[in-house]
Amino acid sequence: MTEDKQQEMQAQEYDASQIQVLEGLEAVRMRPGMYIGSTSKEGLHHLVWEIVDNSIDEALAGFASHIEVFIEPDNSITVVDDGRGIPVDIQKKTGRPAVETVFTVLHAGGKFGGGGYKVSGGLHGVGSSVVNALSTSLDVRVYKNGNIYYQEYQRGHVVDDLKIIGEADRTGTTVHFVPDPEIFTETTVYDFDTLNKRIQELAFLNRGLRISLTDKREGMNQEKHYHYEGGIASYVEYINENKDVIFETPIYTDGEMDDITVEVAMQYTTDYHETVMSFANNIHTHEGGTHEQGFRTALTRVINDYAKKNKLLKENEDNLTGEDVREGLTAVISVKHPNPQFEGQTKTKLGNSEVVKITNRLFSDAFSDFLLENPQIAKKIVEKGILAAKARVAAKRAREVTRKKSGLEISNLPGKLADCSSNNPQETELFIVEGDSAGGSAKSGRNREFQAILPIRGKILNVEKASMDKILANEEIRSLFTAMGTGFGAEFDVTKARYHKLVLMTDADVDGAHIRTLLLTLIYRYMKPVLEAGYVYIAQPPIYGVKVGSEIKEYIQPGTNQEAQLTAALERYSEGRSKPTIQRYKGLGEMDDHQLWETTMNPEHRLMARVSVDDAAEADRIFDMLMGDRVEPRREFIEENAEYSTLDV
Ligand code: TTJ
């Protein structure tokens, strides 16, 4: 073959692969939801994780130690790492630099002869080219071989060949992208708190990693730096920060078997509830799975074995159940698997069967050793389990003797409930409203067809510290459960929910945040399936009204960019003869029924935040701080949140 002929063939091959590239990325722009879940706020944030995951992988492979994320003044994102840098050499197959392929070919990325597997992500892990396709522009800088390599793309198309733009005295990769407003039609504004929360979680899950978030937007300047030498043990300490613990330092163990790494951290609190969180390849496995199963089985067996061997439990006595030994437990389990199988309704259940025995074995060994070496703590753990077992047996007996019904049947709908006329749960909404006066406005302002109102008064019971019968005796709580129609405890049945939207409507001040936290904790602990079904929402009453004369022209919703929105609105109305003024809403009670409907309840205008299980878990953590005996953290929290007057849930 002549050299000319060979070149021609290569050119043809190249053209063919280029066409495929363009078709691939065009498909992403046609159906973005298929690749990133949605084009809403969630999808927008997803782009960041898609990029950050690559840097996390480089860190897990042992080559990067520092990741920085920047929200730029124009709401674009920059991610910087100090890894080896994406390879820039020309690949045989494509005739193009590897880095170009990473950003232009669907599903490329990850392995470039570097060995190791892709650990991070995995749930969506669709690759950086998807981010590229959905960005008006994306630029990458690779610091490698003493050079800075640079390439830019627009809506997925290469602008120019990869070129060297300077000298480098380090290695690493920097990616900057501008999400396309044609795709993200709902919003292109990033939420600091959303990014911050996940970045902190990634720091907990990847021991030793340094990761930071910097907000460079006007008026929002702030930065957070995370680095946890303790990894998930630090996570457990963080969750238990405001709780009373029965031993100071969390038990921590890590191990590896067949290329699968397993880490477990746990600590007992004096609470009655368990908080067990599991992760696979940094993804929160809400639905649990084989790693949790292995952990639970091991925990129950090791504690029973120890108790029997040390005569804390007599040979003829019943074993403690799983529930008994998990009372008051806070645990985080994290596995990293080369080929994770995600199952379940929300694909957040780890399915790999071999993980059961690996987790079981690794944790059993470490936990048995711990109990042997710490007999005093071991005794406390066993005694706590025995107490839980006694309470369980007593409660069961009481139920059998009285066969008393809970009294939460729908036939006893609470008097305070203003029900709606529809009984199709798919369209009905229950508003839990703080205070009688706001309750009154909500009742007259609502759409009676599908909106029901349940006013609650004052602070509700602290369910964290209360026993089951005390909870069941509480009026506010009873009325909530009766109205929902789901029953309580063992009889709880989410399919009986009378409303598929449960909307918490509290004041936009610290007290309102407090009550909302209480309600979320209640829901998290006793109505979790409702939360998992996505039925729980938080109403977002406006924080400002922009008035001209006595007429309200515009409402501003609370949020991280509320001040900027207010400024913009004031400017819009500054033309006329009378200057606009600001009304600040402190409580729902300051709005009349019509305003409340227009701003907060009318489905056409309102803004509601759906509460995720994670949000509720965070509320649960904050809860102890607000309710507990310790004054200092509570004061700090209120001071920190006073300015924005909304609790971030
Ligand atoms: C792969 O194996 C050879 C050496 O380089 C490895 C690699 O690709 N490392 C890497 C990729 N580090 N950082 C990235 C990366 C960083 C960002 C911000 C975005 C993307 C797509 C990749």
C-alpha cells in the first residue's frame, strides 16, 4: 500500500469516527434526561459530580490528593485536581489525543492504560462527554510533561486542536464548563449548599482526600475546605456530634478481599433509634443491600456470642434480636467494588451477593477483637441490647393483653383538619400549617377541591427522646397520623396515604425552622416510607415583597440568590414616579388569605422543595442541637442561620 493510500484510508476512518462522535453527542442533546436523569436543578448539579468523579477516581488510585471545585461568578464550574493529568498522547484507533476522546466520545473515559478501575460514581457514570455536550462551552487544561495542554469545545464540538499554551511545573487536570441554558431551562443557578453537602460527604467517604468548594459569585463569597483523616469514623462523629454517646471513639475497621474494600465505622448513642447509612462506590445506597446485610448479621451474632460467652446472657435465655442490638446505633458502611450491581426501585440497593460474606467476615473479626479488648464498653453494648429486648417483650405483652387499637383510624379524623373534597390521593395535598392564624388564612385561601389544612400549635414533641406510648399520646402527632391515614408503627402502610403531597408550611424564621426540623424528624423516624415515596414537601413562602405604593408587584422566594433577585426587582420598578419599597415577610401570618394562596399554595406560582431522605437525615442531626441540653451549638446554629432565616433542609 502506498503512503498516500494509507493516509487516505486513515482520513476516511477518522471522518467516520467523527460522524459517530457528533451523532453521539447530538443524541445526548436531544434526550438529555436519558443521560443525566433530568434537566432540572438536579440534572444541573449532576454535571458537577460527573466531572468530580473523575478526579475522585484519580485520588482513589493514589495519584491525586487535592480537588478544588469553584462556582464561578457566571455560575459556570471549574474542577481542579493534582493527579497525573488526562493522557494527551495520540491514540492509534482514532488518531486523536486521548483527552479529546474523553470529551467527545460517549462512554469513553476512565481507563487509559492506567490500570485500576473506576470506583467513584457508577450509578450514572455516563462520562465527561455528556457534560461537554450539555455545556455551551467546556475547556480543559492538562498539566503534564512540563507542558500545559489546552482544548476547548462548544456544545460538544471541538473548537480547535489540542495545543500547548505554556509550561507546567506540576501535574493535574483542570476542567471548566458552562451549562447550556437551552438544556437547563428551569435554572442554571448553582446552589452552594447542595454542592457543599455532597463535597463534605465525599471527603468523609474518601479518607485523607482534601477537597474544597469556593463560591466566587458576587455577594456570595465563601469557601469550605474538607479533609478527614478519620474518614467514615469522622462521619459517625459528625452525625453524633450533638448526641450523648456510650463510648467516645467510634469503632472503625477497614479491610480488603478479592479487590473489594470494606470500611465500617460505628458508635452507640443513648437514643432509641438506629442510623445505619451505607455506600457503594461513594453512592448512598438508600435501599441497603448486601453490604448492610453482612454488617447486620455480623453485629447481631458477635454481640450474642460475646454475651453468652461472658455470661451476660444465660445459655437458656433468648438471643438478642437485630433490632435490640441496633437500638441507639449510628453506623456508616462503605464498600468499593470493581463491578457494583445496583438494584431496587431507585437503583440504590447493592446487589452483589459475594459482598455479604466479605462484609460479614471483615467486620466480625474486627468487632470481636474490639469487644475482647474493651470489656467495659462491651458490657455497656450488651446491657443496652438487653434493655431494648426487655422493652420489646413488655410492649408485645401489653399489646396482646389489651388488644387495644391505636385510635388512629380514619373514622376519627381530627377536628382541626379542614379536609378537601377530593379523595383521590394522587391529586390531594395536606398542608401542615404552623399557628392558628396562618391556619385560618390557609383554610380560606386554599383550593378546597384538593387542598386540606391541618394547623398545629407551638412546638411538637421531641420524638427522639420520647417512648412510643408518649408519642402516641401527643395530640399534634395523633392528628397528623390520623389525617394521613397511614397508621402507625408496625401497622404503618404508605399505600393508605390519603394525600400524596404532605406540605410543611412554617414561618421563614428561626422558630419556623425549628418546628420544621421537629416535623421532619418525626416523619424521618415514624413515616419514612412517605419520605421515600417522595410525598414530603416544604412550602417556600416569599421572603420579600416589592411594593409600588400599596400594590405588591413581585414576590422574592428565599434562596441563596434572594438578595440579587431583590436588587433586580427593585431596579425593574425604579423607573416610575413612586419608588419601590420592600416588605419583608417574617411570618405566614403577615399575609392575608389571598396572598398566601398566590405566593405559596397556588400550584401555578408556588415553589415547593421536595424533601429527600438525606435532607431529613440532616434535619435529624440538627435536631439534637436545637432540642438538646447543650446551649453553645444551638446558639451558633441560630446565629449562623439568622441572616438567611431559612433552615437549609
Ligand atoms: C488515567 O490513567 C493515566 C493517567 O491519567 C489518568 C487520568 O485520566 N487521570 C485523571 C483524569 N485525573 N483527573 C482526571 C480528570 C479530571 C477532571 C477534572 C475531569 C476529567 C474528565 C478527568
